[in-house]
Amino acid sequence: MGFFDKLKSILVKKDEQQSVKEELDVYDKGLEKTRKEFVSQLSVLGHKYTKVSEDYFEELEHILIMADIGVNTVYKFLDSLRDRVKKENITDTTELNEIIVDELFIIYVGDDYLSDKLNEANDGPTVILMVGVNGVGKTTTIAKLAYKYKEMGKKVMVIGADTFRAGAVTQLEEWANRIGVLFYGKDHTDPSGVIYDGLEMARNEGADIVFIDTAGRLQNKQNLMNELEKMNKVIGRIVPNAPHETLLVIDATTGQNGILQAKSFKEITNITGIVLTKLDGTAKGGIVLAIKEEVGIPVKFIGLGEGMQDLKTFDIESYIYGLFKDLM
């Protein structure tokens, strides 16, 4: 049984659970732009070519690249698809829809297991360092994560260590007050010093999870590398084995530019996960697959709307469902 059939049986079970059904509905709505563009083109392609041919593969390649799945990922996918077509002696294009879903899922999962779960501390606060260029929605994302974990019953703290961007610390403080979580931050000072004092406060207050905002600039990689190294040393001094996660925030609407950001940040620090914002605002939701294949970092959270509750823990089954439900 291929993933397509497994997914359908999983979704039948999930549909019986109200909370999971609500999550599927969010993925359904959030990926609507990508699905309408992507699946409608696949349907047209299936009507245009009833038999599998090289012309079919060439147009499929174009559709996949336009969905921002990424050129390298698309080439790997098409090689696998051609191989299965040959081995299974498939000639009718209507038989390929299920195989396309199968192969795209295999690309994400691959041979290696990438956990989409947060690595939480066994003792003391879990420390999450947040990085990303300006304009991707990093501060708002931190607020949404803080809200998410507060709703789960955690004592949450946010630290404003982006002392570079004017108003960043004040913006985060306003969010903290609105959500009702602990806050520490200072403008115009050494960010590592802010982190040191903030983590001391987090320990004294008994915080369960701490999110640290950092400056978002890539213009000078060496400076940013040095700054992040210093931050990591300070964090580890106050909370052993921390940071437990370093999450990179990427705006999904920037497409392949987001992939370049991920590669750049991966060169200068240990990125453990991706937060992909504004996925509902783009027709190029295939970027999720490209990030995994080209950067090798798991997507841990995705933004599927403007609301505080619309930042979701990434789930590959729900994602594939959101992309392909109209083919099922």
C-alpha cells in the first residue's frame, strides 16, 4: 500500500477526532492557494495527455518548479517518477496522480528521520533561539509561539535581544503584555548581556520555556557568526546544554530566496528547525519540500493565517492532505 492509500485511511481515522479534524481544516484552508494552482494544473495536464510521454514529463516539471518545489528537488522527483513508470509499466496518466503524491511524500521523509518536535529540556527552562532576516515576521512569530505554549499550560518568557532594529524590543514587550507572558529586554546594549540577565530572570521566575529574539541581518556573515557564537556561549553558561533549539524564521512568500536564507544561516550557526510564515499567502507552498531536500533542516512550524492560533506544528500528513485533497 502506497502513501496515498495510507493517507486516506489515516484521514478517515483523524476525521473521527474533532480536534484533529479542525487541524486538517486549517491545513485545507491555509494551502488553498497552492492547491488551486497546483492541482488544477495537474488536472489539466491529465486531460491534455492521456498517455505518459516525454511531453507530459516536461510540462509536469514546469508545474512543479512553479509551485516552488525547487529545481534540484524536481529533477530528483522526476527521476523517481520515470523509474516507477518504467518498472510498473504505467501508460495511462490518470494512474500517476497517486504515484505523484507517493513520491513527493517520500522526498520529504527520505531515508533520514527529521523530527518536527521541539527538543525540550529535562530540567530547567527550554531555551529557543530565534533567528532570521528582518521582515519575515520573526517578532510576531515569537509572540504566536509564546501564545501557543502558554495555552498548553507552560510558563513562558520572551527575551528581546534584537537591540539592532529600532523598536524591536518595545514591539516584543507589547506582545508579551498582550499575551500575558514574562518579558525581559533592553535597547541599545550588548545583546549577549541582555540574554544573560534575561535567562537569570527566567530561572528565578521558574519559566518552562524561553524564546529569544535576535537581530535579523545577513549583510556581514562574519559579524553575525561571532555574535551568535557569543550568544550561544552565554546561554550555555546560564542553562547547560542550551539553546535546545535554534529556529530560523522564513517568509514562504519569498520563495527560493527563503532557501538561500536557510543555506546562509546554516553556514554560520546550528539551525535545528524552520518556522515557515505566511504559507497561506502564497501559491508556492511546495517550498516545504524544497527546504527539506535542499537544506536538510526540518520544518517545525508553519503559519497558516493571521490569528494567534494559526501557527501550527508542522505535520507532513496534514500538509500533503492540504495540497492534494482534491485528488483524493
